[in-house]
Amino acid sequence: KLVSREFHPEDTVIRIGDVSLGAENLTIIAGPCAIESETQALTIAEHVQRAGAHIFRGGAFKPRTSPYSFQGLGEEGLKILAKVRETTGMPVVTEVIDHETFDLVEQYADIIQIGTRNMQNFSLLKRAGHSSKPVVLKRGMAATIDEWLMAAEYILEGGNSQLILCERGVRTFVHHSRNTLDLSAVPVVRKESHLPIIIDPSHAAGRRDQVIPLSRAGVAVSAHGLMVEVHHAPEQALSDGGQSLYPYQFERLCQQVRSIFGTF
Ligand code: PEP
Ligand code: MN
């Protein structure tokens, strides 16, 4: 299989402008859950860049559980992401949720994200396989690692080898967190596959107070990067405010994970 180490013994490294993801790098992706306005995005981007983030995240098309929740700004959100890139120089990652908007998202994004709910949306995976842009494929919230790697195989088989895996927690019976971060996925994936794997502690925890410890743990198990939600005013966030870090907390997170990474 294309995803396996037997096929490709060396670690895959994804290059997005000046940023490298994979192998010996620790790459930090940060930003709000959703793009809410130009001011919001630029304010957060400035904070996370100063703290040490390499890539900016923000949803324009949001996959929300309730149809009454904020669905994202759509194309306007993509234009704001382009503005963030222009202003800060950071590459931007944003989620694609369906086939209809794929071309549009692809035009604006430096990295295309496929979320947990679409991990086995095979037609979307095939489309991503034909994209010229790198893809982040999140693990399905109830997917085994084999199912996740087979989903990745769809993208590689389509000809796109710029693929990053993201562990974002799986559903369990507990109530102390939104999902359960499967840290053991990191060594398993690193052994089985050459693809980079990052950790999303924010959607795993669902609450701010667990994000820094889970980030430290993610780096300790040798994830290639982190994707973290940050908001300058989480209490006013239109989505996932409860798990979004304050800028000062994100700064602390960066300092702590860099010092752990530095001990390897
Ligand atoms: C996100 O990162 O914006 C997101 C919706 O995450 P997930 O697909 O992991 O729930
Ligand atoms: Mn979110």
C-alpha cells in the first residue's frame, strides 16, 4: 500500500512555502475554530505568529452538529484567510466539507483539511487525491487506525502524496472530555506509515484546561506537529470558545512544547 513504510521507507516531509512538516520538525498550526471577521482573524493571527505558530488555521465552511449553529462565513471567510496569508506570510489551512465547494476552497487554501465527519467520504477523498494542495486528513471519531490509513490510501492513490494525518480524539464513554485523545495512534502510525502525524488537542479535549497538557503529551510521543484553537476573546467566539486558548496560554504552550521537543 502507498501509505505503508514498506512502500516508502523514508519519512514524508510536506513543504508549504518556508514551512516543513514531517520527519524531524515540530510544526505548530494555530488559529480560531471559525473565521468570524477580518479583525478577529488578523488579531488572532498576529498573536499566534508572535508566539511561534508556523501555520494559521480557521474554518470558513463549518461542519456543525446543529443546523442552527454558525455555519461559517463561506467564501468571505476564505477571502479573509487570503488576507491573513498576505499580511503575515503564514500559510493557511481550512476545511472542505463537500464536493460543491472543493474548487473554491482549493483556490484559497494552502492546505486543505478533511474533518473527522468526512474521513470516509470516499468521493471527497478521491477529489482530494486530485488536488495540487497538501491535505490534512483527520481521524474519524470512531475510526480504527486501519480505516484511517485506508482513507489516506484513497488520497495517495489519486496521485496526491502531500498528506498529513491528524489525531483529534475518538469517542468514548467518558464525560470529562469531549473526545479521548488516542496518543498511542502516534507511535503506531509512525511505525506503519511514512506520513506525518499531528495532534489536535483542542477537539480531543473540548475544554481549554486540558489543551496544554495534551499538547505536551503529543510532542512527547513524537507527533510532527500540533493544531490548536486560539481566540483573543473565547467567551465571544461563535464556535468552540470553551476549548479555545487565550493568547497568553498559547504562548505558554509554545514555550513548553519547544522545551520538550528540544530534549529529543
Ligand atoms: C476543525 O478542526 O475545525 C474541526 C471541525 O475538527 P474535527 O473535524 O476534528 O471535529
Ligand atoms: Mn473547532
